[in-house]
Amino acid sequence: GFFLAAYDYLVQNYKLDKDEKDFLKNKTFSGNEIVANTRRLALMNMFLHNIGELTGESMISPNDALIADTGVRFDFVLANPPFGKKSSMTITNEDGEQEKEDLTYNRQDFWTTTSNKQLNFVQHIYSLLKITGKAAVVVPDNVLFEGGAGEVVRQKILANTDLHTILRLPTGIFYKQGVKANVIFFDNKPANKEPWTKEVWIYDFRTKIHCTLRKNRMQCDELKDFIKCYNSENRFERKET
């Protein structure tokens, strides 16, 4: 979904020459999906929208993104990582029964070791960015407020990037009821003695708003005010509403 939306935006808003069209089709997008059926659906959806080649290299890896740093860096990361408090793997015990074990990723490039899935994804996404890279990531409230490892990750993100925007999303837009989520926008920066984040701009699209997946779905038009306020032409000239 992120890929298709980004592709449509670029095609509709920019006049691309032959080389740029080829780059957009074959070299722009890269992602991970460890659920085999979901990955097949995503790839087929992309092929149907003229992204990638059936005979070319797969744009969506089946590997667990969190296991290791591949060394590849990106200009933009758009992500809605899996929700759920802990990473886990299913194993078969000595009695032949399946059970789940908490999974902790020990990566040297991570700031802290935790079994909290979202905190691991935030650390991983930071590791994917070029020095000038930008990220927009959907995260649940626990990423913004949790202590311990959550506090460590927040301090590092605020210090090493410019976390300039938080969009508070309404409840009822995800399949699991009552999920409170946000989109955090941050720009990577080179190493610096002083923290890069000076101000965080918060847009509240949650208070007194409740959506449902059936009768009251969130519509794209409802985000027009946020897009206008975001002021991507020059976000330093934003005005409070």
C-alpha cells in the first residue's frame, strides 16, 4: 500500500523521462515481508501496477528485517511495523507441541536490547536511513510513553534525528479495536554534539474522533488539513491552528 501510494503520487505529480520511469519501476522500492502469502499478494499487486519485473530481482525480501543490518541505506522509509508488544517465534518442544518464545534481537547497531517489537523496528528503521534520509513510521502510544528501553530509544532518536512531527491517529482505523497509534516523522542527521530535535510539532487527529472499519472509515480527504498544516514546501513556516 505504501509503495503503490508513493508510485501513484510520483507518476501523477512529476513528468518523468524514460530513464526516470525505468528507475521508478525497477530500482526505487524495497521492502520486507516474512508472511509468505502476504508477500506474494504484495508482489502481484506491484506487478499489476507496473512496479518491478516478473523475471527480475524481487523487491520484497522474505527475510526477517530485524535479524541483521544488510548495509543498504535508503532516502525514504515508510512503514507500519507489526503491532504487538513482543517479538516471538514458534518452536516445537520435546513433546511435539508448539509454543511461542520471546525473541530478543542482539544487534550491535541497536541502542538497546529489548523484546518490544515496535522499539526494535524504530531502531532498525533509523539504521536504514542515509544521512539525509527521512522516515514516516506508524507506532502505538507505548513507543512514545514507555519507560526503560522506550526511554533510551526516544532519547537517541531525539538526539540523532530531527523528530519534527507527530500525527495522533484516531482509534478504530486498525483491525484490532482500541489501538492508539501515531505517525512519527523524523529526518536523519550527521553526528552532532547537540541533540538535533529542537521542537516537535503535534497534530491531534484523535480527540473527539472515532472511526470504525465498517460504518465510519477514515477517508483520505480528512487528512487534507494535516497535509496543509504540515506545509511540506517549508515546514519551518507552519502555523498553529
